[in-house]
Amino acid sequence: MPTPTSVKLDRTRGVLVIPWDDGHESEYPLAGLREACPCVECRGGHDNMAAPADPGVFDVIPLAPAKSYAIARILPVGRYAVQPEWDDGHHTGIYTWPYLRALCPCAKCRAERAAAGR
């Protein structure tokens, strides 16, 4: 499983940029990351937390946000994840490296998932 070489929050563009050690680079729109929050509150209970990543969250038609799509800060969680704190105070989602890689919204990753039937 690839691991990030860095994690960069680009507030101007509203994206989280992760270059991976296999040469791939992912750019995650912050609205999609918030919609994909893996915490128990956002997933609707513990039974839903093991659900696979859904990159379709990046296809959402932008509406007036009911929650914040801006990150106040982002913290490392050990050597396996990051934990964003959103401007509205939400901070319980832990985004692991495999979860983030599975969420990658780039055309290449979308095509690979489509070919694999995911």
C-alpha cells in the first residue's frame, strides 16, 4: 500500500494534496472529504463505519453547505492517518492512508475502480 510523502492543505484552491511514494498525486476537494468523513457520527453508527470508501462524494452538486467545508487544522494520527478539524468544530474523522487512496478522485483512479467494478 502506498504511503504519502507529504500532506498539503491548499486553502486557496480548497483541496488537500497528497503525493504518494509510488509517484501518484491525489487532490481531494475539501467538500468531498467532509462528505466522506469516516467517523461514527457521519456514517450513522458503528455498523456503517467499515463501509468502503465512496469516491462518488466528489460528484455532489454543490449546494449551500449545512456544515463547514473548510479545514481549521489537520493533525497526523501516528504514521497511518490524518485527522482534520473542520471550521465548525467537527474533528472525529480519522482518514487512514488506505481510505484516502481509495477515495482518490482523479480520472486514472476512477477508471481503475470502474474497470475493477468498484
